[in-house]
Amino acid sequence: MSEDLQVIEKKILRGDILKALEVTKGQWVGALTLDQMLTSAGHNVHIPDILLQCQYLAEKGYVEMKDTARKSMGLTIFMARNTVKAQDLIEGSVPDDPGITLHD
């Protein structure tokens, strides 16, 4: 049975979030910057979608998140950065995670 297209897209987005955060070498990245990075990578997503996937990645220990205590157009603006666990996943030092698709 094949995966639902929506599930595949979420997995790719999660991988691309990790790859985008990798570029910053552990620095905190704001939601708006992350949105622009993902748009440049070809994603057509919005901050609420990015927030949901970052929360998923945070629950699995791949991303740290913090609120900036500021609201813009009704959205909580957040910042994110990769953890060491994310770096290990990207480098292939740990087994693949079935919920994340990493590609070159």
C-alpha cells in the first residue's frame, strides 16, 4: 500500500526544515526566515504548517523551539534550531527516521 501524498509531502518538508536549519550551524532561526528558506527551496507552505512540522520535530528531539513572545497577524512567531540528534540524522550517523525524508 502506498503512502498518501500528503504524508509524503510532510516527510519531505520535515527533512527540508532540518536541512534549512543545518545551514545556520546551531543559530536560532526565526519563523519568517525559515519560511523564506523553504520557499526558496520550492515549498509552498505557510508559517502555521511550518510550526506544526517544527513541533513534530521538537517532540522527536530533532529541533529546539522558543516563542519570541510577539504576535504578528494572530500567529505566534517562533524560533527554531537543530539539535545534535538532527545533525547525526543528517550526517547518517544514526538510522533513518521513517517520519522524515532527507534528500540531497
